Amino acid sequence: MSMVYTEDDRMLADTAEEFLSSKSPVSAQRALRDNQSVSGYDPQIWQQMTELGWSAITFPEELGGLAFGYKGLGAVFESMGKHLTAAPMLSSVVLSGTILQHLANETQLAWLDNVISGEKRLALAIDEHARHNPSTINCTAVANSNGYSLSGEKAIVIDGVSPDAWLVAAQYDGAVNLFIVPFSADVSVAATSLIDSRNYATLSFNNLQLPAEARLGQSVDPAESAKALDFALDLGRLCLSCELLGASKALFTMTIEYLKTREQFGVKIGTFQALQHRAARCFVELELAQSCVMSALSTADTDPENLALSVSLAKWKLSKAADLITKEAIQMHGGIAVTDELDIGLYLKRIRVAQMLFGDADFHQARYINLKRHNS
């Protein structure tokens, strides 16, 4: 198992860093927040990302992808975390695209073509409460003469306001199935405001009528549908871990630079041994967290059947490391850290939401323990 980026991965990481630092710096996220952007991202920047091929990184060549590997995708998400870049990479490409790759029939694959090209944007609707719990799905689909009737609610749908379609998880025939629900006035959509000022929605379906071709995975065993959903969720968790890593690294770098320049009692505060020890602990935790992420990315590339364990370890470790680094950044900067003058608050808010999405540290600690018991 390789725990470092290959030369090709590093080239992609450098390209992502160069592009995002010039086209999507932190100031761009601040502007989106101040302008109260409905979409939560810049469509022009997103189109340029797709032109760079980022939306095709992991998909096989026969489906229009680049077959590059998940390490390359992780490098992109780490850079997005560093610059707080908002884009539908996670919702449309990683989550929805992966599900389509594994469950779509020939006709439904047209959605994947449009996702890769950036012409269409999809959002996965799975959670029904604020806390992530994919094992409890109460939304239901009932077969009828015209197809299906969908009823229920979904919460915290990432990029769920005004996509071209949602992929909705619902109970059907005793198992969780996924349905393509095109954007429609018949779906009640309410924007959900979270502290990172991005695009989230609450959806409500009241006997929504769907055609028969709306259900994904009709030709596969229900267990395969569940497996595809779990794999997509784990990839989403892994990408969030990469984003947390990039954001934590950026925050740590900002804090170290501040320690080198801020003077107190006539000396640089970075010379205080107590602060050096605290900074050293942050560095060690970051290195350990990066090792967990790299291990999970390698597993995704070489042994995807056993991805869940390494992903939960990575998400848990990154959540813990990010928690430490955000707290230390605020304390070492002092009172100015809690003002909007610095970018620290923007990082803190995004990190707190990313920690919660698709399972917080407690969720993944419990999941890791259960998986270890099951595998032993």
C-alpha cells in the first residue's frame, strides 16, 4: 500500500493548487457568503473545474472518465479544503456520480454523462434528520400502474437547492432503493441555513408520481444497491476527510505565521516554549491524520471492498485533529480570531459542518468498532 502521492497525483495536486489559489481563493467564499448566493458556488468556476477534467477523475474510460484513481481525487479535495472552495464536486460527482456508475442502466447513464460534463447537477438525498443515520430511512416508494409514488422528507441535502435532479433514498419492497427525481415544482424545497453559508435543503415529497424508469438498480439484487450506496457514502466521507485535512493544514500554517510575527513583552510569542509545545502537538496530529487519509485513499484504489474500515478511521481522526487545530488557532490568535476581519472564522465554520456531514467523530468511532468486531 502506497502512503504517498505518485508523480501523476502530485501533478494533479499542483494543478489544483495553482487553479484554486488564483480563481477560487478564500476571498471568493467570503464574497459568496456576503452576496447570499443561492447555489453556494460560482457556476463559472465549476465549469472550469469540469473543463480541467476534475469531474471525470475516477470514472472508467468506457463511461467517459479518466480512470485516474482516488488519490488524485483526494488531492483535489485537499486543495479545495485549503481554499474553502465551494463546488458541487462532492454532491454531484462523488456521491451521485458513483451511484449512477454502479446502478444506472443504459438509459439512465445519460445522467452520468451530463454529470461528468458539468451540464447537469445532481444531489443525493439520504438523511432525514440533522444527525447522519443512513440505516434509518422512512421515506417510502409505492409501486402503481404509472410507476411509483414517493412520500417522505429529507434533511441536510448537500447542494439540494435547485439541482437538475435528486437521487432519493427510499424504502421499496423491503429494501432501500434509489430514485432519480427531476427538479419539479411538485417537490417542496426549503433552503437550510448552516454556519458555512453553503447550499443545503430540506425536501418534502407528498405522493410524488415517478415513472417506472426512475428507480435505479432494477436489474440488480437489492443487496447490490445497498452496497453501491454504502460505497458512495464512504467515498463522500473520504473526500470530506481530505477537505478537512486541507482546511486544517491552512489554519495551522496561518497560526504558525502569526506566532512568528506577533510580539508580546517585546519578543515574538513563537519563542514561548508553552506555545511551541502546543504547536508541535498540532503538527503531530496533522501528520497522523494525513497518514489515515492516505491509507484510505490507497484502499479505495486497491481494495475498495474493504474501504469502510479505513474511511471511518480517517473521518474520526480528521474530525479530532481539526477540532484541536481550530481551538488552538483561536486561542493563539487571541481575541482577533473571533472577528470577521480574519479568515479563521470562515475555516472554523466550514470545518464544523464538514465534521458533522455523513457522520461525526462519535458516529465513526462506533462504526469502526462494529466493523472490527464483524471482521474479527
